[in-house]
Amino acid sequence: MQKTTRSHRAMKVASEIKKVLSGLLLFDDDLRCVSITEVDVSPNLRFSKVYFVCGEANVDDIMMLFDIRLKHLQKDLAEAINLKYATTLQFIYDKAFDHADKITKILDEIAHEKKPTENQ
């Protein structure tokens, strides 16, 4: 297993990208429902993976909107964050919440099956 460590600078930049993008999305009527869950920045700060969830919205539609607005978002981000190079954004749907929801449903089903009936 490879251990990955992020530099303090990369973590600060990731945090700032998350904050700025979250603010930008609030002003976009179509992407307002999106929440940024995590940003992973490469060591050289040139590439950023942006993980998101979108509530009840269709993930494919949201991904299409991100593709359409990518250049605009990258430009606005570059203006807001003072870096030597503008970071290239890649938007990725965060499946962790879906997995957690599935696990919760399974555990609820197991608990319901094991619950003794009052007639016994």
C-alpha cells in the first residue's frame, strides 16, 4: 500500500479551491444544488480533482453542466486564487455518500429481521 502525503501548501490550496468553487456554484442556478465534498490537488498544484455530490439531481446532467462551464469556472478560480499556474479542474462524482446510504439500508434491514416479535 502506497502512503500518500500532501504538503501543507497543497492542503491550503485545496481548501481555498473548495471555498471559492462552492461560492461560485451558489450563483449558478443550475449548479446551486451541488456540494463540493473534497478537493485533491496534485503536488505541483497544476491539477485538482473536485469531488461533489448533487442531492436529487441527475449526476449525468450535472457532469454535462460542469463540462460546459469548465473553462469559465477555471478562469474565475484563477482570478480568485493567486497561483503561478491556473489549476486544471476535473470534476468527479463522490460515491461515498451513496455507499454509506446503501450500508445504512442494509443494517436497517438486518436490525428489522433480528427484532423479536412481541407474540413470541
